[in-house]
Amino acid sequence: FVRQTDHAGLVRVPTSLLDLLPAGVDVLRDHSLLDGSPGSIVRLDIRAPAGYIQLARDAGGQWRLFQPFSARADSAIVVRLIEQLLACRIVQFVQDAVSDLAPYGLDTQNAVTALLNTGSGDGSQMLAFGDPLPNAPHLVYARLQAEKSVYAVPQSVRDALRIRPEDLRDRRIPGLVP
């Protein structure tokens, strides 16, 4: 039965209408993590247990490595990495209002972080990846720096960030046209 708040009468409706209501609040939450498009990103910093990598676009729009050494970066690899980060979606909302990040592996040296900056000056977005979930090892804990919530995301995104700086280098010989 359904009743409008401003009417006294009741109406009988099919129970199938209940299927239109969300099963829980998580269905209504935004499952995306990072904003932007690959073309708007001008800097990418990656901090992993193996070290720190800093990539940025030069004046000509080409990607370059600045840390741990200075070199041309393979733009196709960097763009694929950025696309993977931007496409990362929340699989599960783990906990809100978290103050202690240790149980999730988000406060240790084993955490992997990615910092994305856009050229428009609208700030940076930092996403940290922690330990795998005990009951779902294909997922890892994640947290946006600007939020106090912990999420579960695909482990493949964290694994992609464990790239070696050497693997990001542009292998083409400069100045040669194919």
C-alpha cells in the first residue's frame, strides 16, 4: 500500500515497485575516485617502496622523467598509466571517518601513492593504495588524501604504479623521423 503525505487515502500497488528502490546507501554513492582527463594532467608523482618517480610535461607537451633521473619518458606508457588511474573505480566502500590508517596499510612505507596535477590550477589529487583485503586479495585498500574514507579498488591499479623508472623511458632515438 502507498499513501501520499497530503492525502488520507491508500492505494494498492504491485510489490515490484520496491525493486526500484536502492538496496543500500552505497548504490547512491559516487564510485569514481579521480577527476580529469589524460590530456589535462601535467604532472604525475609516484611514491612506492622502490622509490620516487616524478613525471611532468615539458613546454612542448611531451612527458619527461625528473626523478630519480632526468630523461625523456615514453608518452604512450605514461598516458596508459594515467588512463588506468583515472578509470579506477571503487569496488567497495570499506569504512568512513577513518583516523587510524595502519590496519589498511595506508600509513606504512609499503603504501603506493599517485599524485596527479592538472594544468588548470585546480589542485592536485593524491590517491594512496594499501594492503590487499584479507577476504579478497584481488582488491586493495585505497584512500583519497582529501577524504577520511577507505575504499577497496582493483589491485591491478596498484600493481601498475610499481613500475620501474627505466620502464618509463622513451627508447626512440631523438631527431630521427621513421
